[in-house]
Amino acid sequence: MDRQRMTLGVLVLLPLAAGCGTQTAGGGSDGVEPATVTGVHWTVDSLTVEGRTVRAPSTAYLRIGDDGRVSGNLGCNGFGAKATVKGDRVEFGGIRTTEMACAKGPTSFERSLGRTFADKGALTAKADGDRLTLTADGGDRIGLTKEKDAPLRGTRWTVTALGDTNVSQPLPKGANAYFVLRPDGTFVGRLGCNHATAQATVEDGHITLGPARTTRMMCQDSLMRTEKTLLELFDGRVAYALDHRGIALTSENGTVVTAVAEE
């Protein structure tokens, strides 16, 4: 199977190594400042082990939050951990991974990458512009590149799921819902069946949307149900949370809409 999910799914995390316990990001006066490493989406470019360098799968990435929480992908499986950042040293502890069936190539790579994170002790961080290198004391190293977050305005956001804070469901086939917050303060998009426009004001982590003006097509029931849910965002205030190339909108009644930036 090629990157097909097993029954445990992506939310089940399994221990990768014993690690160093629960840790948080800390400050340091020497070397790379924690702010250089944390709060950034790092795409993994390459991995060098015992002098041999291999390119990383395009899905591999690393993000260390300001609170030390780590999220990422090893090439097929996602992983989480806690990290300590002190000066130019970064140490990962308590690494856990999802369990998915992957092609042989990504599985081999992710095992090597996982061991570099989990078993090599503190890694030395060296930043050069948008590039970062994490090097183990034995010389193994990880090459990474900073990937910019998608801007809130001007990005075409493709809606991927609807739900609440506890559970979400993917959109039905053919929904093709999206939205764009234009720089001129206009919200435009498609709600699953009809197109919609509204005035939008962004302030303090919230978007205030005016009444929606929509086209008046009729579609199959599943698309109309999706549209009805999305219409609940309008004529009110919604909270938004950006995460790299993803966004979540939460309406006042608790409806959560997740979307990703279109490539």
C-alpha cells in the first residue's frame, strides 16, 4: 500500500523512542535564539546519516511551538514531541508517531529521521537566512528550509471539513467550497453550491461578516446541507486561527470550518 492509512488513523500517536521526558522551549544567550527556531514551519530538505545524504519526501516537515510542543511529518507518518531549545542546542523528548502503512522508501527515510530526532541527543542548530541545519554530535544532520505562512488576505482557501470543536467531517463529493478575503474588505467564495459575497472586517483575531449575497442555484441535497452550514458564518463574528497553510473559522454557535491554502 502506498501511504494508505491503517485503522489507527492519524490521531493515534505511538512511542518512537524512550526520549528524555516532557520538556519545554527555553531561552539561551549563546548561539541561535529560540525565536529563530520556534514558531516556524520547517520543510525537511535532506538527511545525512553516516556521510550519506538523501533527499526528504515532500511531506516531511517540523514545527516547534513557542511552548515547546513539536508537530511534524517524518515522510509518511506524523509525529509529536516536546522540545527544549537552549542557545543553539535543540533536544527532542518523548517522540510519538502515527502508524500508517507507507511505501518502502518513505518508511526507510522516516525511520532514519525519527532516530536522528530521538536518539542523537541535543542537536546543534545553525541558521543561514531561511535555511536551518540540525547537527548531531556524531555528524549526522538534518537540512531544513523555512516555508512562509499563507497570508489571511488574498489567499484562496479551499474548505476541507465542517464540524465543531470535537469532531469534523469532510465535505461531500462535488462540494468544491472555497473563499477569499480580498484586500478591499470583500469576502467572496463558493459555499458548495452557490457563490456568495459579503463585506468583511478583520480585527483582533476575528472576522466580522455582513449578510451574504448569493446566487440562487439548486443542487443535490448533500451540497445544499453544506451550504446551509457555511451560511451560518455570515451576518456575525467568527474567530479565525491561522496555522501555516491552514485556517480554522469558528462561528458564534460553535461551527468550525477548516480550510487549506490553494497551491
